[in-house]
Amino acid sequence: MKLSTQHFQPRQHMVRGEYELFHYSDKKMDDVQLHHHDFYEVYLFLSGNVIYSIEGRTYILRPNDILLIGPNELHQAVIDTAVKPYERMVLWINPQFLNQLGNETTNLADCFDPARHRHTNLLRLAPERFQQLKNEFQQLYAETYDKGYGSSLLCASHIQRLMVMINRSLLHEVSEDMNEDVITDPFLEPVVTYIAKNLESELTLDQIAKQMYLSKFHIMREFKKQTGTTIHHYILQKRLALSKQLILKGIPITEVFTHCGFKTYSHFFRAFKTEYEMTPKEFYRWMRS
């Protein structure tokens, strides 16, 4: 099935309530800055030369690889379009919608759970299994943009089938050869792990340096070199991402900052509005609308 492609749009937020699906092919494209989402992302890599970084791990992608990116996981693609076009299909799924598609015995979001045994963001399938999954993507894409009778029902069914296939594959069919294309950086991974475990408390560069037995100047230099952002901005992004999770869980907005490492509400409010161009209350209303 030959599907049309779309012009790449740089927004990193959803404008549809349940899901969005894109098919891109770019002959020239700049690297994407480090960012995170409030939704699930299933990413089908079809062609190109791409290295993908997700929370301290680096994935050297091969055509037909699949990436599973959960809400608030910071990630970034480093793209080389000089060799061949960068083609991919990207599915964004609202967490509430994905929850509705499962039931009490089947949590379709299991594949995104970082606490899952042998958790990895990369799924590499045997060719015949990948083709089955790609077919579901293509049928979902066709129904999404066809808008025919019952298309919303068929789209939900395709997403259910797609997510069941992914979860089953992670349980039974993970490729052994992908370990060579997953780089766990001995510097970066312990740093981001320590940050993730200490977001709620005061977190200083001096503390991180002491825990890592490294100079803070070395940490600042290496972190910027490997992620493209400063360690201070990374910590801020992780804290703000955590704040959005807590807001959606119903914790009062005026109390959220105390659980995310911000010293004052005014500091939290200014940082949130600067990062997302909306206030915490506006974010809550927008996500609930």
C-alpha cells in the first residue's frame, strides 16, 4: 500500500483528542531539539540515517525499527539526510484514550512502562512480523484520512490491534541483535538516573558531582556535548514534566511545586509559562477539554 507523505510540522503537542498519525519523508531536515510529550508515541523508522537519544540511551536505528516513547521521556533525533531521505511514521496516542481501548486485564500501555522487566524503547522484529505491524499502521493511516462511514470505529480497532501486537512482541519476540545498536553511556546514564530519582528534593550540580565522583565542570561540559542542552535546563524540563503529571492526577496546582523541587510557587509558575507558553491552570483546562 503506497501512502502519501505530509510536510513535517515541528509542533510537539496534540491538537486532536484521541490520537494523531503522521507519515513524513524529508530530504533535508535539521536535528530535533531535546523535548518531551504528554502522550505516548509509536515511531516506525522506515529509512534514513538517524541516531535517537532517549533518557540517557542512544539507539542507532536500522530501517524497520520501532521506538516506543512514553509521556515525559526526554528524547531527540540526530538526523543525517545527506545519504538518503529520512522517512518514518509516527503515532501519538492520548493516555486516556489508550486506557479506554484496554480493559481490566489488558493494559495496552505496558510496553511504555520504564519499570517493566528488560525495558527498552527499541523494538526490532523479524521481517514478517514487522510487515504485519506496518500493515496495521498503513490501514490506520488510510482510515484516519479517508473519513468514511465508521472510520472512527475502524481506527480504534486498528490501534487496539497495533498495541496488542507490540506488547506481545515485547513479551516473546525481542531481537537479540539489537543490543549492539543500543549505547548506554557510562557517563550520561548514571547522571540522568540520579536526576530522575531526586527531582522532588533540592538538586544541585555540586550534589551530582559528589555522587558521580566527577568535577562539576566536567559534568557540565560532557552533558552539554552529549545532549545538546545544559544540565540545568534538563533538570528544569524533567521537573516541569513531572509537574504536568501531578496536575493531571488532581494534585492542587498550588501544591504541585513542592513535589517537583521548586522552592516557590512563583518560580514554578514562571518556569511553566516560559516553557509551555501557558499557565499551569490553562494546561489543566486544555488537557481536560
